[in-house]
Amino acid sequence: PLPPPPPHAPPPPSPAKHTEYGKVPSYLLKRKEEAVTRQHQLHLRLKEHPTDCPEGMRLMVDGDRIATLRQLEDSRLKLLKALADLPLHIDTLTLERHKSMLESRLSDVEKAVKLYSRSRVFVRDPK
């Protein structure tokens, strides 16, 4: 027959633990905080300057883009009204020049509206 298994020995006494036992060291907390700060700054920089952003440009804020688009639409409506107010029969050189100037400005405004209607608009960075 086999002898009975020996009784379990009590665990050896643990060494005395210092007062900071189980706490995360302050230098690790500081490193973690710095990493979070760097990550946040990177996120902000990428939000304003995405990776596909051309050099010297930045992404226009949506609020500014929409405000500009509203101003352009107002300008477009004013130009259309000015064109509609012109006489049907233009017989003087001054009226002809005025009409061509209004048409050219309308063309420029329509190009700008097309540009600012995009979801992402890059503008020159003043930095």
C-alpha cells in the first residue's frame, strides 16, 4: 500500500512589502499622460492638416465653408437680379460692358460655389 500523502506545508512567510507596493510608479503615469497628450495633438494636427493635404494648405472648417457658401449664393442672386434688371435691347457700349462684367462676375461666383460645395476644401495656411 501507498503511504498517505504528506500534509500540505504552510506557505513560506512573505517578505515585508514596502509602502508603495501595488501602486503604479509616478514616472509611468507621467509617460502615459505624455503619450495621451501627443496622441491628442496628432489627432488635432491631422484634423486640420490631413495626410492628403497639399503642402502649405489646411482643411477649411465646415462652419467657415458653409458661411462662405451662403455669401456666394447671396452674391449670385444679386448678380442674377442685376442681369435681369438690364434692358432687353442693349444699344450702348456702356451697357454692353456692364452686362459682360456682370456675366464674368457671375461665372466667377458659380465656379467658387462649385468649389465650396465640396465636402472638403483646402485653403492656404497663413503659417
